[in-house]
Amino acid sequence: MSTRYAAAMKRLFSFFPAGPAGVGLLLIRVACATQLLATSLESALPIGLTLLGAIAAAALAFGVLTQAVAIACVLLLIVDVLCCGKTLGIMAAIQGLDMLALSLLGAGAYSLDAHLFGRRVIHF
């Protein structure tokens, strides 16, 4: 992982919420990943972008680089709406808002981000 992203994670969040807030963030991540996977599989995007959407959905579900992946998913949804002439623009807008909220909130304690970038105790 890049040290720049690790520094940004520590700067943005002093902690990764656990308990009910952490479970809520886990549910938001799984819902966003499911929406993205369904959208990617039914869209007319090229196979490379469909595969990218599936990989991004897995990364969201497990909470790997959540903020960056959520922003990339918003861009993928915009490409899907603009290039493929998707008529369900309202559903894509709702999905995009969910992804933006997830990028602002972070991954929560029940994610790989929390294990990679969470607080550590250093013993001397």
C-alpha cells in the first residue's frame, strides 16, 4: 500500500467505528457492492469495464481501499450512464450518492482497511 494513502487515511479518520456504527458501514459496503455488481453485469459496457466493476465490487465488500474504490465506482457509474444510454439514470444517481456517502464515511472497523491502516500500539 502506498504511504500517501495510509497518511490520508490516518488524517481523515481518528478511528474506525465498531459496534452498531461499524455494522452499519459493513451493510452499506455490501449494499453498494451488490448494486455495483448488478449494474456492471447488466450494462452494455465492454468486458474490461465490466470486469473492473466486479473487482471494485469485491473490494468494496471486503473494505479494501474503500474511499478510493468508492470514488472510482462513481466514475464507472457515470461512464455507464453517458456511454451506454442507460435509461435508469435515477437509479444510477442513487447508487452514486450511496458510493459518495461511503467514500466520505470510510470503511469501518469490520474491513481490511481497519486492519491495514488502523491504530497500532508500538512497544519500545
